[in-house]
Amino acid sequence: MSNLRYFEDFEIGRRFTTRGMTLTETDIVQFAQLYDPQPFHMDKTAAESSAFGTLIASGLQTLCVTIRLVVQENVFTDASMGSPGMDQVRWHKPVYPDDTISVEVEVLDAAPSTSKPDRGHARMAYTVRNQHGDTVMSFTAWQILRRRPETGA
């Protein structure tokens, strides 16, 4: 039996949960230096006088780690044909050094493509939580998914 998931495996209401990943201070600073060089992401002293009072991860880093966790868990990787976008991206709470985040993905909508029979579209809700169970980020995203190949009779 194959572990591959296809569009047909994404029924409305189905949920997937990832393992966690801990973001260290080094991870946070290195990401910020490359992609989001705001002082409260990369300078401990400057961060102390910020609204957060300490270093925090970039929201973009939290988003990237979220995608990594979902891909590593192989939620839809085998069937993925890309994504046309995401909506309602919200950062609810900061991610601090040594926080461990994990992701829950819930299928909200799913429909076969009306123009391309080899695929379907699923809208999914992503909820990212820290080790305390606090929601730190949420968003919805559409995923284009390959349909299960026809089996010969």
C-alpha cells in the first residue's frame, strides 16, 4: 500500500499535525541578517529597547519554517502542483529564541478542477503554535493537488 496522498485524500475537515522545530537565537539572527534585518530580529541590545523587549523571530522566518515542517511531514508533497497563494496571514504572538513551533493544517474546501481533470484544489487553514499551545501565526492557503491516477480494470 502506498503512502502517497492525492487530491482525493484531502477531505474537508481532515487535519494533519507536524513535528516541532526549535528556533535558536542563532537561527533567528542568521535569518534576520539575510532576509529581515530589523534590529529587534538581530541585535540583542537593540531588541531590549524595542516593543518586544527581547529578540524575536521574523514573521517571515516563522512562515518559512511552517512550510518546511509541512513539507517534511509530507502532508501534500507528493501530490503538490504548486499554490496560487495564501490569505489572511496573521502573526498573533512573537516567536522567541528557543521556542518550538509546530503546525496543524486543516482542509477547509476541496474541489476537482473544472478545466484540468488531472488535478484539484484544496484550501487549507494553517495554525502555528508554540510549545505552550499558543497560536503564534495563522493563514489560509490554496494548494493545487494531483488527482489519483486511474487504475486499469
